[in-house]
Amino acid sequence: MTPRPLILVAVVVQCLMGLPAVAQYQPCQVTPPAPPREYRAAWVASVGNIDWPSTNSLTTAQQRAELVGMLDRAARLKLNAIFLQVRPGCDALYASKLEPWSEYLTGRMGQAPVPLYDPLEFAVREAHRRGLELHAWFNPYRAHHSSSKSPISRDHISVTRPQLVRTYGRQLWLDPGEKEVQDYSLSVVMDVVRRYDVDGVHFDDYFYPYKERDAAGRQIEFPDERSWRKYGVPSGLTRDDWRRRNVDQFIARTYQSIKAAKPWVRFGVSPFGIWRPNNPPQIRGFDAWAELYADSKKWLGNGWVDYFVPQLYWAIDPPQQSFPALLGWWAAQNPKGRLLLAGMDSTKVGRAWKAEEIVRQAGLTRQQTGASGQVYWNMKSLMRGPELEEALQRSVYTEPALPPPLPWISSQAPATPQLRITGSQPVKVSWKTVESDKISAWILQTKTSGQWQNLILPAAQRAFDLEKSLPDVIAVTGVNRFGKLGGVAACERTIAPK
């Protein structure tokens, strides 16, 4: 190591020659403040070409460019996760041997993109490059959506295993009461978990379908007589309780299967925002427990999820569907301490609401004990115009945040990186770590004049140039796939250039 007097002489010589002095940093024991923790996500729906792809006639290059634009917008807003719909109705927005290519990609079910690429592989790679988690969003039971226009392909389940499929209204559904259906849908989910580097698996509010009506307006009963006679009657349960048990078992099996394969992959469900009317007492509205057979309160209470996103798509003030009242009620139903996120309807901005409504709702999630973030329906609404984007950047997401950890899965922390700092214009920061650590992100923290700033960098990144600053302290910390922070490598500036 060069003796300190010689370093000082070198700095003086550089200054006399008109050359920039090189800042010197030495290892130190400074502990930076913990970075902010909060889920900030958006849904990207493919069904009906709602979000992406915007039409089913885009070229491969156009599809890629459109998705990259959404990921860039998410990163600019300082979001940290995307929930991408990859299975709208027993079809696939990825290369699958189990289900046909989705018509929402190419306009025809079973037709692969040309030139061929794997949209999910591309989405995962591009999301991770921007420090975003990518969660694969599945509809476990819908088999064919009414917005579909192309002929059903010969490798669709309604053709290959028609005994599992029911016609209900204008759509096709798998029967949740059939044991083969549960095995089949779980195999589709686990195929993606095993083959892709996804960060999460996500279900929305569709289990048993919302009720359909006939031409006279009468409610149509879901046609599960066959499975009811085979499995339900022998169970001794009422038909409604048997249906709820079918969904309960599938949720629990999905969670357990994911954890057995890749415990760091997060499993989340986004149910209808009202569990049952009168919970809390002033709430009125749709009864998802009775109508969809979704006992979502049980799933949260039993810890069958890592994160839980009730769809709180109502405004703050009306008491009968009150955003804060429902958020507070859900927070009280969480004995296992799972991550509770607020599903928020950003599509209403510019139609029913001003951007300030969403800003206030985001603020309320931060004030609510037990709440851990926000998820926006939908990504297209975050791309639409400047009002909401500017409001979020100005008032809500002024600094980056990490997703919260999963301490109930693992407490193992990544190793402390080896930090190297050189130069002064710019200051070049680089680091190394143990390759066996499953790093999901890096936290680069700098302290200047007593103020700390945070940068969250992608897992693959190992260097960063500080172009316009000469911090007093520079610190780097790894975050693993379970969200656990590792040891801090920190250096402080010992010689300031003239």
C-alpha cells in the first residue's frame, strides 16, 4: 500500500499540473440506513389485448418494442414488479408443450410468433435488466374467453380433453371440481416455474366464474353436476361448501408446490376486494365468498400466499365501498404476517377520478399498519398521459424501493461484496461477490454532506460510475431472492481533490 505522505504529494503535483486529483477511499465500518421497502407493481393484461400486445397483429419486433416501452415506463416510475398475464384461457404467451400459443399474440390460436421468440423469456430478461421483478399471471380455470375470435386449435384442452371443459354462457371453463383439472392446471403453473426465471406466480379473482345470465336475464347455474355427483355428494358437504373447498385445496397445493420447487418464487392472489358484505359492517356489495366460492380470507389467514392483493377499486370517501375501511379490515385478517398490497384502479384517472385520488390511496397504504405496497390496474393507464405519471413521480415515488422480504421462507443472507473504488471524474465503483448467492438486486448507497441517496441496480450489474458526485461514503449491499439484505461493504473518502 502507498504510504499516505506519498499520496498527498501525488495529489499536490496533480493540482499544480492542472490535472484532476484522484479521490481516495478507504474501507470503513459505516452502516447506511435501511433502504425503503414497498411493493410497487402493475398488471399487464393480455386477454382481449387490453395491455400487451395492444393488438394481435403486431410483428415480433413491434411486440418487443411495445413491451420494452412498458418496462421502461415502470422503471422510470420507480415501480419494482410487473404482473404479466401469460395464460388468459388455457393458452400460452410463452413456448409451451402443454397449451397452444395464444391468439392474443398472433391473431390465431396455436400459431407461433414469426420470427419465433419466447415472449415470457424476453419479458423476464428485460424486466431483470431494469431491476424489475416479473410475476407470471395465470387464470387457473378459464379455458376460452368470449373475446377470442380465431378457431380453437386442435391442441387446446377443449379438443384434447373435452371431459374436463364446461360451456358456461359465452365462455369455456375448466371444472374446478374435477381432480384431473386441478392436476392439469397445477402442471401448467409448475412448468413455467421450473423452466423460467420468474420471480412470482400470480392469480387474480377468477376461480369459479362470475355468474352468467340467459336471454331472459335468469342466472345460469355452473354446469358441474358430473363432478358434484362424483366427488361432492360423497363428501357430505353442501354444494357451495364443496366448491369452496375445491378452490381452497388448489390454492394450498399451488403454494406448496412452488415452495418445494423454488422457494424464492413468490405466490400471490388478487381476490375481489370485498370478502363478504358487512365486513367491515358498513360495506355493501358483491359477495365473492358466495358467488365465486372464493374464501380468500382463509387463504390469507392460513398463510397459503406470500402476498395478497385485494382489488380495492373504490374511492376513499364513499362508506359502502371505502378504500381505507376495506384496507384496514384486510390488514386485521393477516395473522401470518403475509405481504398485504392494495390493488388500485388507476384506469379511473381522467374518467371518474383525478390523479390526486390515487396519490391519496397510495399514501393511505403507507399509513396502514400491515400494508406493504400498491398494485395498479392497469399498465396501460400508467402509459396514457402525463397527469398520473407526473403525480406519482412528484408525490409518491420520489426514491426507489425494494420489494419486502420473505422472512417466513428464509433468513439466509448473501455474503458481503468486495468493493473497489477508483477515479474521481467519474468515481468508478465495482464489486464482486460469491457466485453461489442468488442475488436479485444491489443497493448502491452514497452519503454526501450528511444526506444518503439510494440506487437499486440489477442483479447482473457489478459496476457503476458516479458521474457528477464525489460522495463522502459509498456502500454496496446485495439482496437475495428472498429479499434478505447481505453484509455492507463501505468506503469513506479520505482525500478530497482541490
